[in-house]
Amino acid sequence: MIDLGYGTGSLAVSFAAAGLTAVGIDPSETMIDYARQRPSADGVTWVVGDSRTLPLIHAEFAVMTGNVAQHIPDGDWQRTLADLHHALRAGGILAFGSRNPAAGAWHTWSSSERSVRETASGPLEEWSEAEEITPGVVRLVAHNAFVGTGELAQELAPLRVNAVAPGVTRSPLWRGMSETEQQNLYTSVGEGLPLGRVAELPEVAAEYIHLMQQTYATGVVSVVDGGTLL
């Protein structure tokens, strides 16, 4: 099974503990570091990336839980569905959840009163504002402030940032597989690419450096996949 956007990995490790072959994919390295600390985490193949890094495993099931589906914008959404279709076996099942836009849930997301809860790092004060800036696009600002230190973090959505989207890359990310399985993966994926091979880490790193040097470009997603989208 495939868990796309696994977050802290709780569902993926549950499937692994039940004896299923599980692959978890998430763009956050922080999340993957946390997920690897869970019991049964060794039974999951953890991958940093998005649907473009899905291994060709012909899975029976794929899931996007929580609000994962709502974090994928138009254009990327159609591509994500196509990537998942390619990764699933014939007759495979995809399950995901989504809010009903007609319910207008964002009208309740703005909090006039601030709430405080205890965390391992001390009391955390939270509040948020939400507004529909254009039809179909909601801007949410979530504030998180540690009471003891005054440290403040803001989460903004939507937010345009530059990003690198690598395809399958020869790297330690696949260390959950045996060397033979890794080589079979690299060969099978590479044979389907115009360049005839998967990416190497220095090639992906070079694209990160290129985007870091940009001083004005925003919202750029640089695809490093050997021509998969051609």
C-alpha cells in the first residue's frame, strides 16, 4: 500500500505492523525523521518527495488521509492522480478525503479568542484568521506563540515558494530495500525515461543550488525527472 502525504507516519506503520508492504511518501524531511522513530517503522519504505517519486510497485491500495488532497492545487492534482494510477495495479483502490466546499467550513476557522494548550516545550497560544480572497481560494493564517518565550510562528496558506520536484533518484532514501531491489527499481524506472536512467544526487542538488540563487522568482517548481513529463 502507498501512503501519500503520510505526515507523522502513524497510518503507514500501522499497515506495516499488520504485515502489509508499505511505502510512505511526504515532502517533509522533518516528518520522515519523526516517522522513522515509530514502532514498526523499519517495515515501511520512507520516501521524501511527492507523487512523482512513487516507486513502480503496482500497489493494491493508496491513501491520502487528513487534508492531504486539499493541499494539492489544480494542475498538480491531475498529475498526482495520474501518478497514483500508474503506481497501482489494475483494479487498485485509491482512497482520500476532502471537505465539501459548499459547507463553507472556513467561515469558522477565524478565532476571535485565543486558546492555550500545554506542550512539551511549554504553554502554546494559538489563534487564526481565514478569508476567501477570491472565489474558491481561501487564505488562512495560523498563529502559534510560546507563552514563556514569546516565540511566534505563522503558517500561511496559500503560500508560493520555489521547490525542486525530483523523480526517482539513486540515493539512500531507498535503503529500506535490498541492494537487488534498489537496482531493479533504478533499472525499471530508468528504462521508461527518455534519458534512460534515474537521477543522481548531484544533479538534484545542482537544481536546489540554482533555485537558491534566484532573487526574484517565486512559485517555481523545478522538475528533475529525466523527462517523465515529456
